[in-house]
Amino acid sequence: MAFDIKAMMAKYREDHQHPVNRTLHTIGIPMIVVSVPLLLAAPPVGITLFVVGWILQFVGHAFEGKMPSFFSDPKYLLIGPMWFYKKITGKTATP
């Protein structure tokens, strides 16, 4: 099973062009990432961040008019955080 990060990042950028979608992903992705360890440490906070983060993702995709990329390939669940990392640092995170 290939994991071509460059191609997947290009497809991710293509699927996330609308400025509202990009903004909501910029907020929602870190909420989801932070929520994962909090699900064990502080479950109510973790659950809230997880749910709100995903709501932002789906609202963004309503503006975009496209389904989330991970519906076509679950590996995009890793590409989203990598996109965010690149957005804030200018660097590509590689697994």
C-alpha cells in the first residue's frame, strides 16, 4: 500500500480551495489532534473538542461542495494534520 505524501498533499490542496473550508480546517484540525490525548486525561474536554472539530470540518466541506478526502482514502486522516503543520511552519512533516 503506497503512501505518496506529495501526491496526497496535492490532492488535499485541490479538495480544499474554498477560503471558509480552509479557515474551518485551520481551526478544526488542531482541535481534533489535541482532543485525542485529552479523551483519556480529561474526557469531557476531549469529547467536546473532538466533536466540535469534526463539525467544523463538515461545515467547511459544505462550503467546498466536496466530500472529505478521507472518504476516498482513510490515509487522508493523517494528511490533514500534515497540511496544518505545513501551513503553520512552512515545512512538510513526513512520517
